[in-house]
Amino acid sequence: MRNTPLEILFHYLEFALFEFQMDGQITWQNSLAEQWTERFHPEGTSASLWNLFPELFGNQEEIEKIVNGEQEIFRLEFVNRMSVQGKEVAYFHLNVLGSEQPGRGWLILEDVTEKAQRLQETRQRHYEFKLSKQSVVFRRHFIEKGILGHSPQIEEVRRTIRRLQHAPGTTVLLQGESGTGKNLVARVIHSSSMPPDAPFVEINCAAIPENLLESELFGHEKGAFTHAHTTRIGLLEEANGGTIFLDEIGELSLAMQAKLLSVLETRKFRRLGGNRIIETNARFIVATNRDLKQAVTDKTFREDLYYRLSVVIIQMPPLRELGEDILLLARHFLTIHSSELKKKIHGFTPAAERAMLHYHWPGNVRELNNCIERAVIFCDREIVDRSELILQANETKEDLSRWHVPPEGIQLEEVEKQLILSALEQAGGNKSRAAKLLGLSRDTLRYRLTKFGLV
């Protein structure tokens, strides 16, 4: 074995050292190089330099210059290899230097596996930190954009959802009238606190017959009942690791309420006809438009289940209490339906906006959405007028119920005249539409216009 000062130094530094010729023949290698070749190349020490290190292909001109003394060094960093047995991955720096022997060069192999692993771990942590920050920004954006409105009631809903971001296992009860957006809020809660691939499973407890609901939730084994020809996974299993949303929870029978309470308390259940215990870590979000406290008093809802569900309660406000948010939502739906129907409608007349603000909206956001969709279908202009908004009759009842004669009295004919003028304004001067708004025939309206000198 040769022992030049350079060779001794490289051996001390634990560098593998190869001496080679430009044709790829290895003329000498130290013991570390032999060990490396046996571990990482199936041909062992009989392999040529170019077989050992195919990464050098394409760089022969530079290597030749180094061998000829025209260039000092060539370097490749973090070259990786899988061991012959396939159990080990290593990383190396390759350095090519000139040799004191004419026509020959040195290849110095530096094992940097530990350094590469530390670098990978650092980069992974940096990536995860960056991803986490992006996730927080995304989730905050989702909450802000997923729930529209600036009223105090909507801001309170947002604040609660932000707190739930840090409690992904907490049960949530959504209460409110039908059409207030409980389904949407459930999805926002899920998306803002769960991983992107976490399942969201929804079931409407009022839409499934009682005899099928248990099978839907818990699943069943083959032969559990007539027509159960195969084993079926229930929705509780599908929701594992994510969220199960039980809408209309107040419609459950007392028997199903007891079974649901057992799952909430133990996080365990069995399929119908099965003996194997199945665990679930699904988060429960439930919703109802019923007064569950009153249902508990009436003995139609279990008190223990109510308190188990009401860890966090979010009260969804009715649309009529949201003030200017009504117009914000209306413009949002207008944009959606105009795009879907390929119409260029960009807003509402002042009369249409006033009508929407004063309407009672018994169907809440769902009714508003349907109202705007109808208006877009029938509107032939670039702006929706009051006449295109088909509002239900209870608008008039709600308004009339608030009217009263002041102590100082009124001039009835003057009030009638002002109402006719208001109807004409809302109808854009169209007498047929104005008559419809007032509940009159066109001839009766024409008579009253003449009576008040408004022709």
C-alpha cells in the first residue's frame, strides 16, 4: 500500500480515494474506497470509474483538463446512492483533482450522509413552518370569505369559528331558523380546523326513515337484516379523522338519541349485526331549527344528549336582523346567477334595495337566493328593479301590522296619494306593475291617478 502524505491525510479524514486514468481504469484506491465500492456497486472493485460514477458523464472535458494540469478541481455535491442490499441511502461529495502521475487524476469521495440528513430535516421543518403559516392564512381567508356580512351577529359567528380552529374535536351545536346557513357554517368550521384531506360527511336526520337511519350511521354486517347481502360501512366510519354533520338533529327518535349519546361518550360503536367494536375520532357538528331546550321540557329530546351536544352553541341569526348584510348577500347572489345565466346585470335600483331591506324574509338566506335567481331570469336590463323581485304576501302583512294612526291623526287621502307615488317609483313608472304592488287593478289605479291629479 502506498503511503504518500496526501493519501495518509485523506485516510485520516475518512475520505475514499481513487486514482484513475482518463479511460476510466482505476489504478489504485485506498481501503475506504474499496469498502465503499463493495457497499454501493454490484460490480465491486472491478468496476471502472465511469461505471461507479455515471454522474461524471458529460464532464469528461473538464476532467481531462484537470488530469492535464490545465484546471485545478471539479466538484459534484450531494450525490446519493442506494446500497447493494437496498437498505441504506448515502450522500457524497465528489472532488476530482490532478495527480502527480502524468495522465492520471484523483477522485476524492467525502461521505456527507449525516450532513445531508440534517439539511433535509432543516428544510422539512422550514417547509412545514411555511406550510403552517400558509394554512393559517388560508383558513383565516376561508372564514372571512366563506361567511359574508359585517353585522355584529355575523362577526360573533366568525369569532366563535376562529376559536374552534384550535379545538378540532369539540362538539358544536348550530341553532337557528331554516335557511340561515347552518350547513355552510358547518363546512367552514370543518375546513378551518381540519386537514385538507379530512372527510366531511353530512346526513339529514329528517330525510331518512327511522328504520334506515341506524344502518346509515353505524353500517351493517352481511345478513344483519333482510336484503343485507354485503357488509356496509356506516357514515360514522367514513367520517373517521374528519367531521360528521348531523342536520335536523331534533328529529331523531328517543331510541336513536340514546345510541348517539353512547357514541359521543365512548367514541365506540358496533355495526348492525356485528360484534366487533369500532372506534371513531370524528368531530360531531349538529344543527337544528327546533328549540331543543323546549324539546327537553316536552320530553321529546334527551336532556343528557342536549348537554353533551351543546359544548359550543352557535346561534345563527335570521336574515331580517342583519340590516345592510341583506344587500351584501343579494349582490353576491346576483353575481353568481348573472354569471351562470350569462347576463350582464350589475346591481339593484334604490327601490329594489329598499324592498329587500324592509321585507321579513321568512325563508332567510335560502329565500333571498331564490328571489335573486328568479329576478335574474326575468330581468332584461342591466339593473334589477323592484318589479322583478317576487316577494311573498307576508311582506304586506308584516308591514301593515306595524302601522298605526298617530295621536294627531292623518289625512287618509294624502297617505293614499303618497303610497301611489311610491308604487309608481318602485315600478319605474309602469302602471301595471304599480297596480300589482298596491293590490289594485289597472283600471282602479287609473281612476285614483285621475282623482289625485297624478295623470
